[in-house]
Amino acid sequence: MADRPVLSLVNLRKAYGALVVTDDVSLDIPAGEFHAVIGPNGAGKTTLIHQISGLAPSDSGQILLDGQDVTRLSMPQRVSRGLVRSFQITSILPGFSALENVALAVQARSGSSFRFFGDAAKEEALNHPARAALAEVGLEARMHMRASLLSHGEKRQLELAIALAAQPRVMLLDEPLAGTGHEESEALIALMKRLKGRATILLVEHDMEAVFALADRVSVLVYGRVIASGPPQAVRENAEVRAAYLGEEELA
Amino acid sequence: MSAPAHSAAPPAPSMPTRRPVWAREALAVALFLALALIPFAAALGAESYLLSLCTRVVIFGIAALSLDLILGYGALVSFGHAAFLGMGAYAVGILSSHGIKDASLQLPAALAASALFALVTGALSLRAKGVYFIMITLAFGQMAFFLAVSLAAYGGDDGMTLSGRSRLFGFEWIKGDRAFYYVSLGFLVVCYALCRSLVASRFGRVIRGARENPVRMEAVGFPLFRYQLAIYVVAGAMCGLAGFLLANQAEFVSPAYMTWQRSGELIVMVVLGGLGSLHGAIIGAAAFLLLEEWLSGFTEHWKLIFGPFLVLVVLFARGGILGALDRVPGFRRWRGGHG
């Protein structure tokens, strides 16, 4: 079933009172695709990620992972099926070391955590994959540092390491470049390039340069609606998109 | 990938070197040694007075330890923890009034009753967060209190006097105050060791992670409710053990064991000693009871002095007594740096 989409959104909807933030969104993302969602501020991009990841419930519609309905599953249940997210506002365990932050993601998928004896911090079976994930994002040298002491860019890298360590089949990345400086974002873009093809990726991002450099396909979200979806070049040239959104931006 | 290969060779390169248990637990060992020597010191003076005071310190040490598990490590502010003390105590009182005086039955009953109460009330209150959690645990605590008051057959408001301490397979194992003290201390040491193992384990790491950032924990795949419920039940049962001992010490059981003020005192003990360190809970229980005893020797309005003292500790010694001690050069390294 190679052409069946890994992640499908079917008529997804969510409203906060009278404000419709996700308006009849349907999207099919095939295996291995790097799919970017762009849109102006307040378009409902983060809400969409919240809905797909299970952090926020949907009013109606369906979310299918490998054809199976996960709409009613909790976030941890979705994670155990390989649907893993990162956060726009850095979400890490500030008092834990970088290594333990990542080791916990390994622990979540490695047998029962109802183990009351034995020092978890010294479990090599958890630390080894955690170190590999840290090395992958280039944070190896910082692994014993408290996560709260890392720089902002390093925290963003750490979030990606945590997501990687969860061995996702589908990764939802919510503005991983938010608040990073130029060099930091270069490094993160290079990292995401390496992730391409390893997992199916749904990226929400503001940085156009990054989106057009990385994405196989781009969807444009405006007021909760997908107004265009297609290869980057086609989306870039779409008149409606230009009017609604890209017109404000510097276009190459 | 060459990077992970060389990092994997020496396991955990810059981790602090592992010291033997007695060195890592220097503070706990010192604490328990001091407590073990109390009866000898007591023999020189007012033995029964000092021994009974220190027995209370040990018993409340267990109760505070259990609260530290959920409050200090889980950031779950339970304001009804004294209910578990009452569950344990009433298990002893009710069974003994029916002629069942053996600890081999009383102790499992005390643990089971408090664990069950924790399971039911925890399953409901853990659905709430923050202030609502505090309020719901308080409500359940009050419910247990008024239930005890209404038990006319078991003394109601006045409580009931036990006909003697529990036996163990017919043997009067804790009849003497000294024997009782050492048995209580033994339980404290076992509880401490259990808690220490628990907080470092996989399970404990999930609990500690949830304290730091629950959303992050759910996002890596931990359904937190079941872990938090489990630690709530463990803490409830451990506090039930303290209740079992308390009933035996006083040879008396009353609803006063589970007032909301008592729940507040338990929180004060944990905060006073230092949250989330385990030793802190024991130190806090000792400091609270000794200060209470000492200050009430001066004036019956001792709370007028104790209150401002507590405010000062919270304001100026973040991390409680243990936190203050940690600022003494070398102390933290010596005590092992837990928590």
C-alpha cells in the first residue's frame, strides 16, 4: 500500500465559540513526504497541530493514521502509534539534563515504566539511543547540562532530539525555527534536511526560505481554510495565495 | 554516523563518579544513627517523655515522607493527607474493638484501607488540576473526618481508647516504649529506602518529569494519570502505616487525627524541611514537632512565634532547612546531592 497516505485529515473542524479556527481542512500526506503548512498569523496553524497531535479535541472530522481513525485517541496513544510532535514554544523538562530529556522519550517506548527499582538514569539501554539522538542534532557535548541552561537554539535542537528519540513515523513540527538566530536556524534547517525521507513530516513554519528549501508540498492555511496545496513552485505562483498571504512577503 | 560510535564507548563519560551507598546517603545515615541513639540519651533524663516525643517525630517522619512523594516529587498538593493517617489509625481501632489485636491482620488492613481510599479519591481528584486538586483533596479529607465523627459505635467525636498495643502473632512486640520506638524507626528506614529507590526508578522519573512539564511528558507518550494515581496510592498506603503506628503509640484513636489542620501541618513539615528531597521531610517533621514542643513550653500562644518563623523560612530559606544547609560550603557534596 505504498500510495495510501500515512496521515489523512478529513473535513477537520474546530471552533472556539463563533471563531472557526479550523474550517473543513482535508489533507492527504503520503509516506515520506515533507509537507509544509504556511499561513499568516492567526491562520490556525498551531491549532491544527494541536488537533492532529491530540492536545486539542476536534469538533468534527477525522484524523487517519495509516487509514486508522485516531481522532478520539489521547496524545500518548497517538505517540505510541508513531505520531510525534514538537512545540512552537519550547517544551522541555528544564530541571533534567539534556540526556535525560531524550532518555525519557526512549523510555516511553521501551517497555513498562511501572518499574520501581533500579536507577533509570543509569540504564544504558535508554541512554544509548538517547545519546545517538543528541549526536544527530549536534548536542552531544551538552548532554549532561541542565536543559534550562541551554541556549535558545540548543533548546530547539533538544526538542528535535526528543522527537527523534520517540522514533516517529509522522513528525509534526510546530515552527521549530521560532525565535532562533540566523546561524541557529541554518543548523536546524540542515538538520531537517537530513530528516527528510526518514519520517513523514508535517512542518508549520513562518520562515519562507526554509519552507521552500525543504518541502515537497506546501499547503496554505488562511482563516482556518486550506486555500492552496501543491508543489512549492505552484503554490508560490498561485494568485489567490499571493493575494491572501505571500503578497506581503518578499518573493524570490 | 561516527559521532554516536565514539560516545558509546565509555558509558556516561562526565557523570559524577559513583560513590558507595553509605557515602551517597551520608545525611540519611547520620539522621538515622542520631535517631537510633535517642533512647540512650533519653535514659539519662526524662526517658518516657523524650522517647514518646521522638516516637512521634519518627511516625510523622513517615507521614511527611509519604506526602513528599506526591507533593515534592509529583507537585500534587494534597490537602487531605491526614485522612490516610486516620484510615490507618481507625483500621487498628476498629479491628481491636472487635478483638482483632494482631498486627499481622491490623497492619495489612491499615495499608489496604488507606490504599483503597487513595485509589478511589485519587482517581477522582487527579482529574482536576492546580487549585481544584487541592480543594478536592481537602473535601475528601473532610469527608473522612466527618465519617469518623459519625461512627458512634467507635466513639464518634470522642474517639476510642485501645485496650493495648498490637501484638505480632500473639507476641507483645511493641509493648515497651523502647521496642516500639525501634520498630517505628525500622519502618521509617524501610520507607525511606523504598522512596529513594522509587524516585530514581523509571517510574519515579516519569513522576518527576510530570512535575516539570506534564504536556511534554504526554507528548513523548506517557499517559500521566495512571502514574500519578499509582504514586498517590503508594503515598496513601505509606501514610496509613504512619496511622497504624500513631494509633499504637497513643493507644487511642480519634477523628482529630484527620482534621484539615493536621493535613496542613503535614504540608508545613515537608515545606519546612525542604520539598522533594526525602531527607527534608524527616528533618521537617522533627523540626516541626520539636519546635512545637519547645515553643509551647514558653507560651500557649506558641503559634504566634511559629507562624512568623515559617514565613521567614519560606521567604529566606528557599528549599527549607535542607536548602539552607546546602548553602553551607561542602554540605551538599557531603550529603550526596540528592533531589
